[in-house]
Amino acid sequence: MNGHLLTPPAQQERSRVQSRRPANVHQIASTATACLLLELETWPKPGLVSHIDCGSHYDMNSETFRDSAAAIKPFFAALADAGAQDCEMGRLRVIGIEAEAAMRAATGGINTHRGAIFGMGLLCAAAGASASGVVAEDISLGTIVSKRWGHDIIDGPVLLRSHGDRARRRFGAGGARMEAAQGFPTVYQIGLPALRDAVEASPHDLDAARVQTCFALIAVLEDTNLLHRGGPQGLLYAKQLAQDFLDDGGIRSPQWKRRAASIHQQFTDRWLSPGGAADLLAMTLFVDAHERRSI
């Protein structure tokens, strides 16, 4: 017997693992990256970087975000593949760390997509698990994340260098970690309904639908990025402006774009940037694509 050959049981195990790997892990990654770019192309978007301007940021622009998205795309595929293999959170975390290193190499050290690597990365892993049959196909991506990795997300290492985590500890906000562990309730309860309602209201202007969704997310989210920049007063101010926009009709108002642009400027004047809402907007788009079975 050739000692280097796999024994039949080992061959069977390898075939079993390989059969779990969905052929569309690269499609999952492509969709995730496209959703990040759609978020970037959304305007007016209060305080956030877009293809129009840099919002409340002096150290990054749309090209920084495009370079970052391209750099982390392969890691979304790796996360989808890891989910397809039913990997533990430790493996997902390693891939996420590698993705962050690639992001910083592409942007000269600027944090463009750290939150998206975490949240979108988990959704990619869940999409891989769903596509491979590790979990039932009709289970939502958020439920997969919560049930499969939720405990380890909560108990995982704390990122002491994260602005969001410092704000979470200082002000007692749940942050991205709690959002993920609970299965992204803000995506499912706020983002998706707002997006689908807005698309129905404005089916020929998907940019407007994304603006409406972004405002809906800002209005409810305890955004640690806003807490970091503006404290509780800044967070309350931002949520109130977003809610006022929605209460006045949102994109159904004839002058909605002018009003949204004015709010964008007010955020920028106060250096407020709802980065958590931006990440959740991209994740909402991704979940919507998954549920329409386009990935």
C-alpha cells in the first residue's frame, strides 16, 4: 500500500466536505461587494462618504472605498466557503482579521469597511451555509448567524482599538456585536421593510429607495459611530433629523432630495457620520438579494 494515499474513509470525508462547498461562493462575494458599492453610490446620505462628496470625513473618499471593497472581496468568498464547511467562529474571525489587513493595505491604513467586514462577512458565511445545505434553505441569514455563531460573537475578544467598541463601553450601547448575535434585527425589522416599501413607492428610482432606507436605519439605530463623534446628544440629534425626514413623507415628498441634502449638510457641519447605518444599509441590500434568490 502506498502510504501517501488516502484511505477510503478519508476519501469519503474529503468528498463529503467538498460536496458542502457551494459553487457560488464567488457569486456571494460579488453580491456582497456590489452591495457595498451601492451603499457608496447612495446620495444624499447624511454625513457619509458617497460618489458625490466625502461627508464628515477628511481622510477618505469614494475611491478609497472602491479600493477597499475590491481588496476585501476575496475574503467574502473565503467566509462563504467557511460557512459552507460549517466552520466555527474562530475560523471566521481569522479570515476577518486577514480581510482587515488587506483593507488597510489598500487604503493606506484607513478604516473604510471594518464594520462591513464583520457584519457582511457573517452574512456571507450564513449564505454559504445555506447554499451548501449545512442549514435548511428556508432559514433566514440572520437566524443562521444568531443560532450558529451568536454565543461566540458575544464571548469573542474585544477590539480595544475600535471607536465603536469604546463608545459601546462608555455609553452602554449594544453595538455591532449585539446586532449580529441577535441575528441583525435592525436589518429585518427596519431595513428590509423600509427598502421594499420604498421600492414600491419609487420603482424607477432605486437610489431614492436606498436613501429612504438609510434614513429609516439612522432614525432607530443606537449607532456607536454617532456616539463616538457626537455623544448621546449627537446621536439624539441625528435620529431626530432622520425621523423628521420620514415623518414629512420621506421620498414621497416632492422636495425630498433637497431636504435630504440639507440634512446631509447638517450632519457634516457637526462632523456626524452614521457609519453603523451605512453598514446596515449594505447588509439590507445583501439580505434582500438573497431572499429574492439572486445569489
